[in-house]
Amino acid sequence: EIALLESALLLGEGREAERELRRVQSEDPERADAWHARAAAFIAGEQFREAERIYLGLLQHFPHDLEVHFSLGGLYFDGPLRDRALAERHYRLFL
């Protein structure tokens, strides 16, 4: 199910895919893949603050998820949320 929604994201159907991912996530909040895919939907739609919010929420549920730290590092390093100190912090936690 998540793989199909990720494919929809790649095809530019981000808004609809994000709604469906939110539904999947609400049914099973422990599905980290739904959180990750939902953040990707926001990034695809250039809604970077929403992606940041999802990633930070994901860290509250899964504090040792290294992929989240890597993704936040990228969001802060290269993206419009540029904050080199936060990027460095998350990349260090990833390593």
C-alpha cells in the first residue's frame, strides 16, 4: 500500500497521496514508513515546514530512527529551511 502511494508521489499526485498516507498513519501510528512517505509528499509539494513537522513528530515516536536525522539534515542543509547548525546536529546524530 505504501509503495503504491510513493509511486503516486512520483507521478505528481502528492496532495491525494498525502491524504491517504495520513489515513494509513492514523490507523496505525507505529508505521514509520507512512510517516516517511508523508514527509516525502510534503517535500514533493514544496511544503517544507510541513515535512519538518512530520519528521520532528516521527522522532517523538521513533527517537532512534536514523533516516529521520538524515532527512532533517538534508532539509536544513540544502533546502529552504537552511540552518547549518541544525543540519550538522542531525547529520551527527545520523552518523
